[in-house]
Amino acid sequence: MDDRKLQILGAIVEDYVSTREPVGSKSLLERHELGVSAATVRNDMSVLEEEGLIHQPHTSAGRVPTDKGYRAFVDHVATVKPLSPAEKRAIRSLLEDAGDVEELLARTVRLLAQLTQQVAMVQYPARRQARIRHVELVKVADSLLLVVLITESGRVDQRTVPVIAGRPAEYYAVLRDQLNRAVAGREVTDLAAPLTDFLETLPVPERPAAAEVAESLAALAATRAEDRIMMAGTANIARSAQDFARDVEPLLDVLEEQLVLLRLFTEMHVSPGDVQVRIGSELHERALHQAALVGAGYGAGSHLAILGPSRMDYAAGISTVQAIARYVSRFLE
């Protein structure tokens, strides 16, 4: 495709993203300095339509980009918009004083959703999870124990568990202190070895009661380890509802289930700071056939991304995702 047709395709994409209205040759000439006649624009639009890059919805005189057109735009036309100094300062100030990985990622996903006005997602680092600040044990009945897990970011998870080898409340107070010495500061994904080592230090008669608590603590931590994606900005889907026609509900189901999102992250192979864009059918999910994903790596096997309508501002999205991924990667070094 020659440069002139790419320029016209880029103008169509930019206008459609901005207005949500099909784009005609007249409006293109009014909004852009194309340097060609109206007849040339109409002819080039016909060629773009024949090549499947734009199409005419309903009986409108205007054209809108197809997924193939968006892909050509991303690959050949879109130029990354550099972040403003104010945006860069906002990213640095928000991320640099995060207490731990979990807090850093929570701030990251909120910031990404705010800057792009899309659904933002961030995957936990493959080998890094929240660290444990404190474990609390509370006996609530003769055969019931409340196990509380608090991470360094302040998040609290708890579970009431039945205990067969029940002991007095004083026993669990001592056991709590012993457990905290064994696991405080450990990542939630790294408890198996310290818990096993701890149990082996105990006298054999005390191990059954302690093992019940250790198993419950490990199970509680495992639920945190499975929480592999943080998300923010789901409400932005409502703002783009008309872009998804009747497909908003299936899309929301996909976001809630997260299994599809985990697959998308697994299929994303990009180095830290590099960006990958997948559009419509490239996502291989019916509920996402009118959506697009802009993702970047920020660590080994870990990614962050925005998900929105295929009619999104790719240039701004790519630059924001790329910049934030690089900031997060730097802070995790």
C-alpha cells in the first residue's frame, strides 16, 4: 500500500475514533491537509474498501475501519505519542513510594485505567507475590480457629477452620508468635519450605495441632497466589457500550471469569517495555470480537494491558502502556 492510501487510512481511523461517526471523503478533506482532490480521496477510499481495510455500515455515505484496517494503522501509521512532563511526574510520584509488589501493582492498574479510560489489567510477576506482614490466630470455639493473613500492603484475608486436635487459646497465642517468626516477610507463594521446617522443629506430640494450622495458613496463602490478575476501570466499558452493540454482557462475563484474560497474558510474548496489540478476531474469543488489547511486558513472564473497543486511541494507548510498563520494570529491578 502506498503512503497516500496509508495517510488516508490513518485519517479515517483518527476521525472515527474521535467522532464515532462513519467518515466521508468530504469530512476528510475538511479536517486533514491531504493535498489531493476530492476525486482522488474517493478513489483511494474505494481501493481501501476493496482491500478490506474499511467498510460502509448500513446505507451511510461514510466508511469505518475494519479490524484489518486497525491492524494496518497500528503496524504502519500510528506514531507513539510521548507522555507529557505532567503525566511522567504523576506516574513517578504515584509508583515510586509503593510499599511492596502488591501495592505497586494496585497503584499501577488504577493509574493505567485513569490515563487510558479503558479496562486496565496487570499480571503478578511470575516469581513475586505479596509478602506476609503478620499471621493472627484466634480461637472462636472449642473446635474452630480463625486464621488471619495480613500482607505488607495491609490486605487482610481470613478463614475459619475446624480443628480436630484443638488446644487452649494460650497454645495458639504461642503458636502464632512461632509462625510469625517462621513466615513473616515471606512471599505468599513461598510458604511450603518454611512451614515444613517449622513443624520439624516442634516436639512430635505438638505437631498434629500445629500441622492443622500450618495447612490452613498454606491454603489461605494459596488463594492469594491464584489471584494472578489485578483489574481496574471495568466501569469504562459502560462509556464504550455503544461500541460493543449487544456484546457488553458477554464481555463483562469474560472480565469477571478472568480465565480468558489469563490465556491472553499467557499468549503474550513481549520483552519488558515492548508492546503488542491484538485486535478483534486476533483475540480468539467471541465475546472480544469488537475489542482490542494493548499489552506490554514489565518483567520475566509478566504483563500489563488495557482492554477496550477496537475503536480506541491506539497511539495514546500504546505510549501509556509502554511507559508505565517501563516504570514498573525499573522499580522491580
